[in-house]
Amino acid sequence: MPVREHQEDAPMEASLDLQLLLPNGSRVYGAEVYRFVMRKIWWTYPLYLLSLVPLARGIFDRCYRIFANNRYHFSRVCGLTPDADSDAKR
């Protein structure tokens, strides 16, 4: 099933976050996507473990939220321009 068909099922607030659609149809959102990926790559596994410690987890989640809320600013500073499709969603 194409990813677009799964996007329609996502809650509205989740559509603003990074999403990972798993083969079983479940989704992972936001900072949890980074944790999922870090858990799978051997050299990032220590960072994954660190991101599970309560204090570090809060910092990790907060840093993700700041980046996610300002992703268009980061893109602009890096000289990247969003495509017309993403402009319409903002």
C-alpha cells in the first residue's frame, strides 16, 4: 500500500512531525523516529541508549521539537528552498 494512503489516517498534529511507517502498518512519530533509527545503526546505538535516560530523554525531545518547529528557518539558512507542495502545507 502506498505511503500516501497511510497519511490520510494520521492525526493532524502528527502530520507536522517526522513520521516513519513500519512494515506492519504502525507509525513512529517525532523524536521516536530518531530513536528507532539510532537503535538500528551500530555506531549510533550508544546515543540511542543515552536518549533513554530520563534527563537526556527530555533534552533530546526538546531539541527535536525546536528543530521541527524551525525546520523552514534551518532550510533557509542552509540555502535550501522548500518545494511548492510543502509551501502549501505551511
